[in-house]
Amino acid sequence: MEQTPIYFQDIFKRLNELINKKKYNPIFILVDENTHEHCLPILLSEMETNTQLEIIEIPAGEENKTIEISVQVWESLAELNGSRKSLLINLGGGMITDIGGFIASTFKRGIDFINIPTSLLSMVDASVGGKTGIDLNGIKNTIGTFALPISTFIYPEFLQTLPEREFRSGLAEMLKHGLVFDKSHWESLVKLKIYTSESISKLIKDSIKIKTDVVNSDPFESGLRKILNFGHTIGHAVESEFLESKDSFLHGEAIAIGILVESVLSFENELITKEELDEIFHHLILIFGKKPISEEILPNLLNWMKHDKKNQENQISFSLIEGIGKCKYDILLNENQISEGILLYNKKIAT
């Protein structure tokens, strides 16, 4: 399952060449209310096609990445004469590319789709790698497929439409790429004094290359690709626990907490030094602040983790870093070890 092209330059020219060559009909564009307002006008002004275009809007937010919303979109595709010759363009953040890829890969047993990520998180993570999915009962990405877009188009100017909090959320995945695979990428990110679309433009491309290199070596996550789950066992549990709360976390915010807790677990398993642990805490706290985890919700978090797809032998599976820039996977920990790691995380951020 070799990765399909990812374009960084002349993207609208390449997009027009592709859709006119393939003669899709009709072309559907999936958006949420935010990308409908801020990004769709830019895309439509650049598209050059006589093909019928249909816009499908769904509500924004991870809480809407569900089978119910998928059914609504499938029904819209059918009502608007969608066929195997149709194309779905996913214009949005990680939620749109996740659910859009899933919808396209299952409608009529699979139609072509294109990802045009509009958030930093989606550019460096969700729109790359061939994973599609929806959540089930709050459990992240329980239903999904491996399906590749025919192309992905990266247009950094869309980042200028993002709220600062959404932009910062994407940094978590970039930092993770450095921690698990490329120490120099980590060092380049943390030495920046400010984080803007301009200051990290080259690093976006580097981060995407890290992910595609890992995915190409293990497309179906049987080995090396598991390192990309660092920070996600804890992070997904935190995200799920607060999904419908007024204090909900963006994906990257939850993953930042996950990275810190799982760095503690790495230290407790003698995989990183105290100096490396302190370095990770210093930089992530500068970006994301301190977010303690209430002891009262520990049983809930452990319960969310039990549903994780990576688990084995009734134990919870982790990918933990082995120094900055390397990672080990399939590390099985019991509930006491995980709870102790969370408590040590709370203690460390309290100092």
C-alpha cells in the first residue's frame, strides 16, 4: 500500500489537472461549518472544471465523527447521484479527513477521494497514512478502514484561518514525530521562539516525510508504524473521557498530556534518562501548559484504555520512547503501573 502523492506546490494547478483527466462526475466536497466559511471560497475560486460540484456540510467537532453522521453523508451521496465515477474532496481538519476517507472507502465499495487538510494537525498526521475512521460510543477510531486518497494537497495558507489553540494542537504530533523517530526534528521544533505557519513551514514538510517514511515501511501497523502511537494510549483516553464535556480537549492537547505521561512511563521503565524526561516536560509545558489529571477519573481512563486496539493478553499496550528520537512498541503494562505513571506525572507538573 504505497503512499499516494502529496503535493506542496502548485496544488490547485495539479488538482485541476487531476480532476479533469479523470472525468469525475459529480464531484463532492465535504466541509464543516468552519471550512465552509473560511476555506471553501478559496478552493472554489481556484477550481477549473465543468463537472457538477456538490457541497456537503457536516457539524464540526470530534463528537460528530460518528456512524450517524456517516449515514447522513452516504444518504446525501446517493440522493445526489453519487457513483463509482464520483470523487469526494475532504476539505478540513483531522475529523473531516478521517470521516471523509471512511465514507469514501465504503460508499459503493469505494470511490476516489482527495484530502486537502486545513489544520496543522491534519496536515502532519490525520490526512497522511491511509487510516480512516469514526468513533463508537466515544471510543476513538473504533470503526475504520485502511484506504489511501488518490492525492493529498498541502496548502499552508489555510493555517492562517486557524484559531491559535487549533494551531498549537497540531504541534503535538510534530513533536511526537521527533521524539519517536528523528531527534534533529525535535530539536528544530523546540528551539523556535515563536510558532507560526511561516516559522514552521519547512518543518511541516519534514514532519510529513517522517510519517510517510514510517507508514511506507509498515502500512498496516504490524510493526514499526506502532511507534506513531506514542502518547496516544493515554491521550485517546483523556480525549474520550472529556469528549462531551465543556472542558473537552482538542486532539493535540490530549496527545500532549499523553506524551508527558508516557514519557514518565518510559523513564520508569529505564528507557530514558532523567535529563531527557526533564527536557520533554520543559518544552511541552511551555507550549501546552500544565494539565493535572484528577485521581477520581483514573478508573474511567483505565476503562477507556482497555478498549485500545493495540492491547494484548489483557494488558494495555504502549509505545514508549527509548531516548529522544527512538521508540519501542508492544510494551505491556498493568493497571497499577499506568496509575502510578499518571500520579508521578501529576507530581512532576506540580513542582
